[in-house]
Amino acid sequence: MYWYAKVIIGLIVVLFLGGVVFLFRGCLPAMSGISLPDGMLSDDVVVETETEESPRAEQADPEVQAIRKQLRIVRNHLNGGSIVEARDAAERILGQIDTEKHKMQWRNTLKLLSEASTQILFSNIPTPEKVDYTVVRGDALAKIAAKFNTPVPLIQLGNGMDETEDVIYAGNVLHVYTADWNIWVSKTDFLLLVKDGDRVIKAYDIGIGAQNRTPVGTFHINVKENDPPWYKPGSGKIPAGHPDNVLGTRWMGLKPIDETPKTLTSLGIHGTTAPDTIGTAASQGCVRMLNADVEELCRIVPYRTPVVIED
């Protein structure tokens, strides 16, 4: 076959296929409802998909567009390695945003703030919240942690140490993150905020008790346990790793304080073997978190950290 005949046949095939696509394109499903994987933002950080929670009218809202523009700046800071600048910019947005009117943008801001804070907490990035402590003879990590009201793992990871490494030497300079740690839990928003005083540091999605079993009140963390057993009512002790143990990899026991009834016992923040229940009311009354999240939380907040649970 001559070469020009092949070219003609190829052109005919291309035109035929193009006509088929043109005729049937009206039958193709619309793409505006594509959802993003949980916990992920879109390419420009804050372009939400078209859902009932994010109608086109909101997409065109100039206030929403202004927030999205600011959040793109935060993302650019993060991508460029300007972590402290990203955190500070996200904090400014939180101080300005109407959390009820722009709840989705508020959550997007919390995601970016959390991302920046994680990098700051678990690295030697200098910030005003970190103090330099020179190790003296007789010091130990536990002693230094108690002095600054911070967990040992946060000192270790913030100084490039492994969590199994506990040897320090006189003259070593440690960077210690200091904060007035407290935790705020919103049952309505299925959200746990880690705070330094009134300043939000990190945010985590949570699950709560079914039938409104999670009580409101003020507590503090009095227990931290790795791979906890579960004392299931009527069944006794169920060891970690057993299929019926729902507590996941960490348990942080909560003790009622102040005016909260002292009868509220056996309450805690823990991981879960059912990650799909995060964002729902499904527990026996405790606050559920993803295992990776509760493990991180245990590294950040010390014993006796106040926890306020609100509706």
C-alpha cells in the first residue's frame, strides 16, 4: 500500500472517532462531583468540590475567594520550606474567619496549620516558643521534661533523637518547645484542638460516644498507655491486639476536675481499630482518634494537660 493511502485511511479513522465523541459526549457523566480522598486538599489547596456543603453560590462568594487566596499563600510557604511563615499566616486567617459562616474554609485552615505545626514540633526549626537548654551534670531527659512541662518524646524528636535514645551529656544544648498545653474537644464538630493557651497548635478529627454518651466537662490527662487492654463491660480484660479490643494503639485516661462530677470515670482519648468511625458517634463514650493521630498527640501533650469537652 502506498504511503499516501495509509495517510488518507488514518485521517478517516481520526475523523470517525472524533464524530463519535461529539455525538455521545452528552451521555458522559458530569465531573463536578468528584470527591477528594479524606484529609486531602485540591491542587490549589482550598477549591472544594461541588457538594451540598459547598454549593456554587459559596464558590462565588467573595469572602470565600479571599480566604482561599490567603490559604494558597500558606500552601506556597509550606511548599517553599518557610514553615514558621506558613504557621503564622494560618494563625492570622483563624483570627479573622467566621467559623460558622465559613466552616469548610476554617477546617482547611486548621489542616494547613496542623501541617506546619507538626514540622515545627518534631524538628529543630527555630521558633520563639523553643528555648535552648544546656544540659548539666546529673540531668536526664525525664528531669528536663518535668522542668518544662513537656513530654520526653517531644524533646527527643525536636532534637533529632530517636525515641529509644535517652543518653545526653553535660554541655549538650537541647531545643525545648514550651507551651501552656490544653485540649478542647467539640462534639458537634467531631474535632479535637491542641492549644497553647488560647492559641491553636493542631487539630484532629475524632469520633465520640453513641447516644450522646460522651460527657461534657473539664478533665486532665492522668494516664498514658501504649497498646492498652480494654476492660469491656461484662467481658473483662481484652488484651491489646485481640479482635474485640477497640482501643487501638494508645490510651490517654481522663480524670474529672473542677466542677465536673467525679463519677465520670473510665473515660479517655484512644485510638481505634475502626477508622471509618472517625467523624461519627459510635463509641461507648470515649473520644476516638486514628491510631497515628493519637500516637502523635501522646508525644505532644504532657500528663495533667487540661481537657475541656463541649457540645
